[in-house]
Amino acid sequence: MIKFPQDFFWGAATSSYQVEGQNVHADWWPWEKKAGKENSGDACRHYELYRQDFDLAQSLNHNAHRLSIEWSRIEPKEGELSLEALDHYIDVIKSLRARHIEPMVTLHHFTNPIWFSEQGGWVNPRCVKRFLRYCDFVTRVLAKHVHYWFTINEPTIYFSHAYLWGMWPPQERSFFKTKAVGDQLNEAHIEAYRLIHKIYHELNIAPPAVSIAHHMQAIVGCTQGLRNRWAVALREQLYNLEIIDRLTRQKALDFIGVNYYSRHLVDVRSWWIGNLLMETCKGNHHPLKKNFLGWDIYPQGLHHVLLNLKKYNLPVIIAENGICATDDQQRWEFIREHLKNVHLAMQEGVHVKGYLYWSLLDNFEWAYGFAPRFGLIDVNYQTQQRTVRESAKKFAQVCKTGVLE
Ligand code: FCB
């Protein structure tokens, strides 16, 4: 039997674009159509159905919920910040509080307003200023309702998918733009961190807790050869720790938000820097069970990732961890095994404060569309009917008791 602390945060995460539906002012909206991808359309109609969805979260004993604010709703045209759009999110947050669920708010989760993207998005030197104007507007109003903030979701995934691999809008494949966007996102976080703290101070509200949600992978060498060990160390630093190093140097993290899904297998054939940094295993070494999208299921990696964060001496919140699966039994096993590893890391001195499963609902999984089912709750996209999965009920027991049998 494993016991978690009494004040542990238990819940799930979502993001606006993936669940709300009809986010017509976001850059993904026209891009889905242009790129011939499945359209997000009505998604889960969570924009209207959030109260009923939060009733379900409450019935599942969640005491925390991570959501994101859709920038393109707040500022559909440059400089025209909508109080009415913000009212909606005030109500969303109040609805959580009324159900004794702590709201944790993300300001940027992959999508941008169309006008922002049309003017060069995160490459434009004015992007940080623009982002801060939106953050300022939102924070001043939400400060009294929100304590936990995530400024930017997965900066490294965002810039690599959108600017290096050309997989997401604006589909660039440029090393220089990737580097520039990475720097701007860091800057955006640091400035937003300071701004949020400043606003709380001005409003005489107790200091907030602000972080990013950082995508971390377990990086594992197929063999223990010298090249692989080098490559693992290099990637560990570059993909997992670099951003945390940078942000902690600037004293711009109150905790560390971790998104963890899978492992990254390293098998390098030459000493060329490109291979050291990027070549992954092509063989089927050390095969593991996989999720619906083919990602390795590797629970012990979460323990490893968490231990690597110990040196920063900051609280950690697992801001996302989840599986897309057709077999719901697999989902429960995934949660159970990952929780065991979270607990192990806690026993070894990592201060983990909460675990948020990705996701509360099945939703729009970006370029993969609606096929991957990540939800604790099944969504029938024809009828918008919700059905609580068995795994959700098992997880609900842990949320209630803090005990994993
Ligand atoms: C993460 C994203 C989240 C979701 C999950 C499966 O990288 O933050 O929006 O797509 O992956």
C-alpha cells in the first residue's frame, strides 16, 4: 500500500483549443483546413458544457484542474481585449472553486490568435510585448481567483513541432527560427513571471505560484557504448534540463510543472553532432508496450525524470501524464504504475505536490485529430455524451483516499 500526503493535488488537465470547440480566431483553425487535417470543429463543446464536465470531475474526487485560456478569444483582433470573453473564464474558474477544485491556469497552450501568427508569430521581435499585454489583461482580473499559473505549455515541443519539424503551424523547418522562438519563449515566460508577481503585489494578494509546463522524456541509451552515453548526457541537458537551468538562474520558477509521457531511445551511429543530438533507435531494442500512437509506455522514466529535478529544490506538479488507449484497462495500469514511480521519487526527497492526468475528456489531439482517446471520460462526438471510464473510477478512489492499493 502506498500513501500520498493529505494535501496532494489530484485531478486532470485540458487545454482550451482541444476541448472548447469553435475556436475560429486561433491559428490552428485555418491551418487544420489548409493542411487537410481533421478539423477541431465543436471538439467537446466544453465551452458550453464545462459545468457538467466539472460535476463529473467533482464526482471523481478531483481537487485540482488545469485548464487554459484561449488567447484568440480574449484578443481576437490585435489590441482589442474582450472583457466579455474573460468573463467566461471567470465563470469557469468560479465553477471549479464552487466544486472545491483548485484551478490551475495555463496562458498559452500551443495556439495563437490568427493576427499574431500573420505578423510572424513567435519570430516577430514584438511577440513578447504582445503576449505580455494579454497576460496583463488576464492576470489583473483573475488574480483574486487563481493561485497556480502555467505561462507556456511545453515550449520545447511547441518550437520543435512548429518551427523545426514543420508539423504544426506555421510549419517552418528552420534551425535559426527554432532557436529564435526558443529564446523568445524563454523571455516571454520570464517577463510574464515577473508581471504576474508584480500584479499580485500591487493588488495586495499573496504571491502566486508560477511555472511553465515542461515536456520531459526519459532518455535511454539502447546500449551503454561511449557514443550513446555521450548522446544521452547531451540530450538530457538540452531537452530536459536546459530550460529549467535558464529559468531558475533568472529566479523565474516557483515550482516545476512536468508533462511526462514516454521514453526516447538513443542509438547513435556516428560522432556527427546531428546524430548525437537527434538519431533515435531504429531497431526494436528493448521493446515495451505502446500507447495507441505508438509511444513507449515507460513508468520508471517518470521516477528518473523527477530525481533529475531534485537538485533544483523546488516543488513539482505533474501537470500532464496520460495514455491514449482503446483498452481502458491499459489506462488504469498506466496511471497506477506512474503513481508508484511518483511516490518512489517523493520518498527519495522530490517534493511532488500534485498529479494531473491528461486528460479529463477525450479531445482533439492536434494533428492526430480525434482518434487518440486520452480521456478519463469518454466523449461521443456525435451526441456529446460523456461516459465515465472504469479507469477514472479507480483513479477516483486514489484521489479520495490518497492511497494506492
Ligand atoms: C502534450 C500536450 C497536450 C496533449 C498531450 C497528449 O504534449 O501538452 O496538449 O496533446 O501531449
